[in-house]
Amino acid sequence: MKISVFGLGYVGTVSAACLARDGHEVIGVDVNQEKVNSITAGRATVGEPGLAELVGEVCRSGQLRAVVDCAVAVQQSDVSLICVGTPSNGNGSLKLTYVENVCREIGEAIANKDSYHVVVVRSTVIPNTVHSRVIPVLEQASGKRAGRDFGVCMNPEFLREGSAIADYDQPSLIVIGELDSRSGDCIEAMYEKVDALSIRTSLQTSEMVKYANNAFHALKIVFANEIGNICKVHNVDGQEVMEIFCQDKRLNISDAYLKPGFAFGGSCLPKDLRALMYDAKINDVECPVLGEVLNSNQRQIQAGIEMIEKTGCKNIGVLGLSFKAQTDDVRESPVVPIIETLLGRGFSVSVFDENVVPDQLIGSNRAFLDRELPHIASLMRNTIGEVIEDSEVLVVTNGSSAFHEISSVARNDQIIIDFVGNNKESSQQRNGNYRGICW
């Protein structure tokens, strides 16, 4: 393929060199004449292991060259990758000047081009930036229509400094956000020689995946450091603790607990977090991230309450009382404060959970329910059908298999509020009467 790469910084140079090595004809573009001169001379513009040799090789073979003229690059390529910087403004927002300037130049070049051209954003941008900022500039400058006259994709990069070439060659996955399938097909073909899982999704989702990755990477570093700081005051080797922690690939280093939805509860997580935070406090160890976990969890409960209140309905059916499916454990279940709040604000509430029978609960489990919801027995129903009959709004709070098909059995006029996500697929026919807490 014939590809132009806009921005010969870190991402742009690595991408251009690797694409050229894979057999594509690549034109690097930059407003900085010095960078263009470097590529023309076969020199890398940034320091990265193996990059100097690779740039020299593909420049000598003629697979990679560089120009300043945007119009020439667009006319002589079928795909344009935008790899310019998106630095922070003083308030933390992104400075999109470079992206918009490049889009304007590409759009003006597309205006004078008859063949189909695909514009691919590799720069890191906040969700909806491509739709709200990139596409309008391209369409205005070109006088053409995105998705019809030219293609648009979002293709976030996951290159680490120090191992960028290896990361390009062996990525965990390739994410292609596409405006339309024709655009996505083109970018998937561009990566034909890269052996990796290719995921095609929406522009907005692909934009957000990059931020989810980097936020999680930052969170992992801070989490490990805060655990290590607590370990230190107890003369425990924090690195050994985390090495053991990472051996668990089923729960710790896995996709477990990483599905957006409702708050956590139960007899372990809240209790153990409170104990750990108390221990850190008496030992004068500051753990601002760990210290906010319970507060963040409480805010998710509040978000659920607000979703219910915004319906304007007063008859609420709650499907699930325990803190998770297939258990009768209601201790610190996040559903309990929701029911308690709704009752206190004058709502009528009915509840069904096939695993929770108040009269059969014993010990601390029974004590918690008696303390927090002393009249729970009057709220419980024997079947889902009774809850459906009594309610205007159905709230699915856990992943019980009994609740997976609520969308198909609920009345058309009933609103379904889903805290789990098991009804997403079957909710398409509900004409707006389905609402997910994180989707």
C-alpha cells in the first residue's frame, strides 16, 4: 500500500519505518525541515533501540522517504496516518491544534484527488474527538463527505519507549475504530504482516481503549507502590508480596473484576479495605488511591439511585438482593442501601432473589439484614412475575441466570435499569426503555 505518515516524532517514525519494512511505500511528512532532512539522509528522528538501523535500511531501499509538502504526500498515497502530538493545555485538556492543522491540510489535498483516501488518527485523543473535531475539519476543507468520498479510522498505538519496534511487531492486539467497513478493511489490510488479534469497533470505543490502557497502567504502578509502602512499615518485602500476587492469573492478573457495572459488597472486600486503611493510618502511611476505593464504590451506589430517581416512576422492582449471583450473602450488599434509600424517599419497592429467603438466613448474614432492612420480608416476592406485575421500573442488580432474559418478559412500557449487562443484547427492541449503568 501507499501510506503517508504525518508527524515524524516517536510514534510517526516508528510506524513509518515498520510499515516500510513490511513492504509498503511510505512517505513521512513533517513541518520541521530538520526531521525531513534526517529521514531523507536515512537517520531516525528519535532514539529507540533498533530504529536507527531500520530507518537506514528502509530509506536505502526506497521504501521510506520524507517531504514537507502535505499535498504531494496525499496525492501519492492511499492512506494517511496522523501521528502528531496532542500535548496538555494548562487545565489538563488536550491541545488539538496540531491534529486540526494536519486534518485541514489533508482535507485540502483530498479536495483535489479523485481516488478514495483513508485518514487514520494514531494520535491519542479523547472519545468523540474524531467525530466532533477531525471529521468536520476534513469535510469542510475537502468539500467531500466522510464515509462516502473518503474513509476515516481511529487506530490507537500501544508502543512503549525502549521496546517500540517489538511492540509494533508483536502487539497484544490491533484496535481499528472505523467510520465504515470500507475504511476498516483498508487498515486491516495494512497490518496483514502483523500476527495479532485485530479488533474492529467504533471510533469512540477505539479512542477510549487507549485511555483505559494508560489509566490502568498508571493505576497499577500506584497500587503496587502503596501496597509496598504499607509492607515497608511492617518489615515485609513489598516486591516479594507483589511477585506472589502476580502468580494468580485467574483473579489478579486477568479480566476478573474488570467489567464495568455495579458496586462491590460482601463480607470480605469492604471489611478488608477498611482494616488495611486503618493500619496505614496508624502507621502514618498515606495511600490516597486505596483510601478512595470505598468512596468511589459508594459513588457507584449513588449513581444507581440517581438512575432510578430520574425515571420519575415510583414503583420499583429490584431483581437481586445478595451482593452477587448464586449466593445468599447480603452482608454489605450494595443493593441494600439502594432499597433503604428508595423506601426512605417514598418509593414502593418489591424484591426477588431466588437465593435469599430472609427466614432461612442465619448468623451475621441475618443480623445484617435485620439491622439494615428490618421489614425486608414484606418486600420480598416469590416469583419474578410478581415483581414485574407490581413495577414500573425493573432494576437488575446481579448476574443471576434468572435475570438474563428480563428484556423479553418485561412489559413494553416498563423501564429496565441494568447494573450487570446481561440484558444488553436482548434490549434492542425496547424503544429506549433499557438503560445500562456504564453503557
